Amino acid sequence: MSLFLEFHLIQNFAPSNLNRDDTGAPKDALFGGQRRARISSQCLKRAVRLTAQAQELVPAANRAVRTKKLLQLLLERLAGRDPEEARQKIEMVLAGVGLKLKDDGKTEYLLFLGDNEVAGLAGLIEQHWDALVTSAGEKKSKKEAKAAVPPEITKQAKALLDGGKAVDVALFGRMLADLPSVNQDAACQVAHAISTHRVEREFDYFTAVDDKGDADETGAGMIGQVEFNSATLYRYAVLDLRKLMANLQGDRELALSSVAAFTQALVRAIPSGKQNSFAAHNPPEFVGVCLRHGAPLSLANAFEKPVAPRGDQALTAQSVQALADYEAKLAAVYGQAEDRWLVLDLTTRWPAERGQAQANLGALAAASQALAAQALEA
């Protein structure tokens, strides 16, 4: 049976510009025929990864890095060798698996690699140092460079690129165009966050004064404007528990600890856009974790008709109420009797009988891990 752990968040941000489009304006979208504030899925996933790293929620050996600078990472691990010779051997091994370096030493596109994979490649080069015979200055085509690597070394290098039990690779997946055999389907899907209500953009006209201006320089040294908004957002993510464990090579203990880490990181994650100007550090008012046994159920359509501001009720409270009402209607048709909820609710609008209330984020993360453990054992 399928097992999906869903995360439903209601989060109100003060005036901010957390995720900008190509013009510098806050991202938005039409939903239910109304303009909504939006934070993109990719922006949220990066914020989750950086939060997990900053707060050390995942061991360093089980993290990944997204970079074009694989050469630099490998040179750091081969610091005891001659740098130029090491560079040639690194380039040779990477070419063997189809990852050619450009003239500036960077890979052709961003790679998403686990720390164990990077360490493994460095160890392989060290182990076969003498067998990797290079020819300095000789330009080779991608095909020729690949063929120059001893087949056994190429085979070992490809075997090392197995995800390395990196939690963020297991969660968010990866695609390497030149090495499709090491692609990994994501265990986690993250929706674009959208506001539960209609939103209009606002403009901040600002001036900056020259501290060293002369007496006759009475005007501003600089003027400009920045766009921003304020919104109560619905955030949704879903985690396929069986896929997560498969991506982590069947390591059940690591998969379960990853559930707790992901819960903490997802709730605490706030994008960094323009934070020096707005400081919108506003945690969620509501976090609901639901174990689904059938199929995932996004509750975004609870806000197809936008929540309307009222003087006597907060938008967050109204949004949680709308979420609860819609979930009851949707689950009655598409849910399963075995589905279970865990709730962290500061608005007190979620029905007390629908799920186990948690006192704080730490308790919610622990309960989510325990719920996942029970489900995988069943």
C-alpha cells in the first residue's frame, strides 16, 4: 500500500519580497480567477536544504551539494598531490563517466552530488593514481576522453554515483543529462505556495542620503523603488515514504531520521529574498501532518474562492477554518479510514477531534517520525 506523509502549512508573512521574478517584483499567480502571492517550489526547496544544513538537522556525510565546481571539491580532497597532475586525472575520470569539464574547470551544468559520492570519487582517483595516465595539453573530444579511461575504473566510478545516501538528493531527486543511469526520482513533491486571499502589489519609494554631502547638496544621493506584498500563504508538500527509503538504499533508520529533519526544516524554512530590507521572519500559524494511505490530497482548492479580510478575524484563522472544512469534505470522498493527522495549531481553529495536537515543533517532528515508523512496519 502507498504511504504518503503530507505537510499542510498556513503561514502569514509581513510585508516582504521573498521570491522575485525577472523584474524584481514578488512572484504571483492567478488562482480561482484572482491574483495571488506566490513563492516558487524551487525557492522553497532550496530554503529547506539550507535550513537543514545551517541547523545541522542531517549529518554532514548525508548531505549533498549542487555545484559546477566539482573539480575544486576533488582538488581539495587530493590536497597532498600535485595540483596540475591531480587536475588532469580528475578530468580524465570525470570524462570516463561522461562529465566533461569546460575550459574554466567547471562542469557543463550543475551537478547534485552527495558528500559520500564526492569523497568516493576522490578515493578512487587516489587508489588508481598510477593507472590514470594523462597526456598534458592534448585536446580530446568527449568520446575520445571517455574511451581513454580504463574500463574497470569507469565502472567503479559509475558505481560510486549511487546517491551516496544523501538525504537532500533522496528527497528532491536529480537528473544528470550525460549519465541517466544515476538519475534519481524525488521522494518529495513541493507545491508553489500561494496566498489564501487576493493580493495586490505595493511599492516602496525610497531615498538614500549621502553622508558626506556638501551643504548645498540637499537632495537624496539615490532614489528608487522596490515592490513588495504581504500574504497568508498555503504551503503543501508530500513525501512518499517507501520511495524515500528506496532512495536511501533501504536504510530505514536514516529514512526515519530524515522525516524528522524534513519536518523541522520545512516548517522553519523561509526564503532569504530581500530579508535585509523586510526581516519577514514569520513562522507558520498552522502545521498539519497527514499520513495518507491512498493518494496524496492537496487542499489548495480550499482557497479557490479567496478568503476575504474581516476586521474581527485574522486571515490565518479564517484560512485554517477553510482548510479544515475543505479537508473534511474531500477526505470523506477520497480519504482512507487509516489516514492520521498530527497538528500544531496556533489559531485554535482546527477541529480538536481531527488529529493529535502537538505542543511545539520538536514534538511534531518526533511524532511525524513515529507515525512514519508505524506505517512502514504495518
